[in-house]
Amino acid sequence: MGKFDAFAEAFRKRKEEEAKKAPAIVLQKSMVRAVDLLNIMADDKKPAKVSVRLNIAEDDLIYTERTKSRAVVVCYTDPKTGLFITEVLDPTMDENEIPNVYKQFRDIAVTHAKNKVDGLLNELSQMNAEEYEKTGYKPLSRLRKELYAFLDDRNELYNELQKQVNIIESRRLPRVNEYLTYADDSINFKRMVTKRVPYNNPMNSRNTADQNKVVETFLDAFFDDYNKKVFAWYMGAALSNVDIHDDRISKMMVVASERGGSGKSTVVNGMVNALITPLYSSISPSFDRYFASNSRFATSGMTPKRMSVYSEADFADNSVVLDKNAKRHDFTGLDTSMIKSFITDGYIADEKKHKDEVIRKLHGLHIVLTNHPPVITDRTEALRRRILPLVVKPSRMQDKAEELGLWGQETFNNFLVENAQIFANYFVAVFNEDNYMFTDVEYNRDEFIEDIDESAEDIAEEEETKERFQIESVKSVAITDTLRAIAIKSKARPDRFLSDVEKTVLGHEGPETMRRDTHFLYIDSKKSAFLEYGKNALAMRNHLREIYGEPIKKFGRRMFAIRINQEFEDEVEGA
């Protein structure tokens, strides 16, 4: 390959890379099939006019609704941008900003007509008298006057457009803004969107170490290591346009904290508004009202968005529960089969008054905020695999804001908007690290409440008291075979786990999650401490609890206390 060929090849590759990064504008068929100029010849007696013919054969270009004797255009696809033009727009828009879609549609038709007229008149004005005469057109001044008069009047033009709109079959409007389209994405015409997300696709972007530190510093104020992973993974799935019924997800996230005022709605709503944006998300006051079993029309109000957030959930229908003091939050009065259906398969019933029931499929993810961890009974056992619990640290939001230096709601939200790209990059990277990281997690209410309680600062004193009594009851066993058996039974990574154990026992630098003190090995009981040993390592945590008892307070953490007998010390030191 010569120097020029090499240069040409390098130039070609660079252009290909640039093309990948740049948003591609994919033109599809125009709504206007043709524009004809009529009565323009010298022997035509009638005034010149313009006929705009619509492309009514294409199903995804023009959507109409019938009102009495005529139809009106309610949405259409802009062939230049690929965006879907409709009145279903950003909920933050002022009423005066919402466009009149039919007016915009007619304006586009007029623009096509004007462009056709201007093009012909400009071409004719460049001809000399002899050339013009050969065309057979009306005199140029007359032709210009008649055509512009037709465009100025517009009545006839609008009447002809209306006749064509009337014969377009009225059909169900497509769902819009259910999948994110980023600033640098090509338009996917199968996914109707009205606006791009104002930052680049996080699949094509990576954070620096400093940027990741900014994200983690923020998240650490709200979550411990395990729950930080859970939140990032679920947000990463949403940002990757993964369906809720995808076998990697198939869960709704339930968020709780030990006390109110901890900022769970602040961080969730702020993050969703900044990253998903109001255009692609919905925030509803109540989860329960959509699934009341005594209402046939409840689920019809659910919107097809990329992310839906519910600010409150009792997991019970108050109209059914007679004694509110006895309310158990066990989905009493709620249609649990419908809840399971929309999480597992995406299907919900969409039935409006005086209309037949229609089954819709939703694809977006759902986050439910609650002060009442739901109770799973035999009747609702199927929901156990459909709930992904998330715990927010119980510290006051004011304290979190002070820690982060983000005083005030506006400052907090602006920070998230300004850093949307690096948050999105971080979340997607966590999800891609292991798409199935939390797929097999089964909801356990007792464990959820335990995690909530453990996060509370006010239980520290109680846990320290427990230490004096529990440390004496820890089983003194030879841990070599026991821990190996636990790791193997859990289908975790036994070699790595035992290596960390041996390093810690010998006094070498082991993981932060393991410590030695005299004759005891201590292993951090937090879920996050086990993630590095494989996705099945959480089962190992349960086996440790069964054999060695409940964790105790040690080194400022809750840790499993394991007696190290001389036999094991000799074995490790001799290895």
C-alpha cells in the first residue's frame, strides 16, 4: 500500500468514526407526494392554481381524528428531523407553547406549494423572451400574479387538503417517547419521539476517574455500597432502553428509608427529571390507584413512558380496608395479577368508559416510593421475584445537602442536569458490567426491613450492646473446610474467597471487608461485601448466618464473627 493509499484509508476510517458520532438525519417519505401547478398555460382560461397532493398511502406519516363531519390531523412525522409532531409534548411547557398540530400541518403544505411556485417563477425569470415564448406559459407577470393570489387566499388550497385528510383512515395513535433518543443518536422511525434527550448516548461515552468520583460522592450520600449498585444498575437499564419485561429486569424498584425526610423522593425525582427528562417520564402521586381491583378503568391512566415514578404506595386499597389501623400492606384490594402481568410481560388492560377493553403493552421501568414495605402472602407469592428493594440512608436531606454542598431544591436539580452525561455514563457502565447482577434477587420483607433498620444511626448503641452476648456464642469450628463448603455450595468463587480469608488471618493486606482480632475472623455482613465473589455469593451470606449466627457490631460495621482455632492457624501458616 502506497503513502497515498494509506492516507486515503486513514481518511476513510476517520470519516466513518465521525459519522458514527454524528446524529444521522434519516429522511423518510414526505407527507406531500407531489405539488402540481394548474392552469398555467397560455390557452388556459381559468386562473392559475396550486394542487398539493398528500402521501396518504403511508401509515406512519399522518394521523387523523374525526370530529363530526370532518377529520383533523392530530400528529405527523416530520421527514426532515424524524421527530413526531403532536400535542403530546413536554409537560413542563406552557399552554401557549403547545402547537396547533393541524395548523402546522397545513403550513407545511403551504410551504411546499410556495417552494414549487417560487422555483418555477425563478426559472422562468432567467429566460429571454424567445425562450419564454417556447414554453407556452401565460405571460410571466400574469402567471406570477395569479399564483401568488392563490397562495395568499388559501381557501381553495385548504379545501383540497381537507378533502384528502377526510379520506385518511383514522387509527389508534402511536405511543411516543417510550424509548430514549439521545442527542447523537440516529432517528429510529419505529420509536416515535417528539424530542431528543439533551446529552449523548452513554453507550458511546466513558467517564474519567475524576468524573466517576463526582458521581460516587453524590450517590454515597444517599446509599450504602450495595444499594448504590442497585440504583445504578436499574437506572442503567432504563437508560439502555431495556424493557421491563426483559428477562434481565422484570422488576419494579421499591424505595424505602428508615424515616421520612431522608430525601428518597428528592434523589429519585431529581435523577429521573435530569436524566430521563419530563418528556420521557411520568411522576404520579399514588401507585395503588392504578391497580384497585374494584375499578375496571384504573390501569387506563398509566402512561407509556421510559420511566414511571410513584410518589407513594400503601400496597392496599383504602376503600377495601375497613380498619386502617389493621392495614397490612399485603395488596388487599389490589389486582395483583395485573401487577404481575405488567412487570413480567408488560401487558395492562386499557379500558375507558363506553369503549371496549384493549390490551396495551408498556415497556418502561417503574420506581415506587413507600413508607410501607409490602407484605408477600401465599396469594401474592408470584410478586416476590418482581420487586427490587432499595434502601435510602436515613440521614436528613438537610444533612445530605450540607455534605454535598447542594443547598436548595434548585441548586440540587441544576447539579444533576449539568452532570447528566456523567451520571448516565456511570449508570450504563454499571448495568453493562453485569446485565444480570440483580435478576435473581427475590424480595424478602424481613430482610428489607432489616436493611432499613441497619441503615439507621440510632441503632448503633443497641448493636454494640449485643456484641457482649453474641461473641461468646460464636461457634468455634475449623473454618477451612467449612468456608470452602459454603463457597462451593453457593456457586460463588471459592478460591478467591478463601484467598482473601487466608490473607486476613495471616495478617497480610486483605480486603476491607475482612478483619482479624485475636482469635476471631470478622467478615462484613453487608450485601455489597459479597458482590465481588460472583452473582451467587449472596447465598453464601445466608449460609454464614445459618452457621455462625447473626452479625455483631465490630470495627464500626456489622460483621460475622468466626472463631479461628489453632488447627486452622497452623494450616494457613504452613501453606
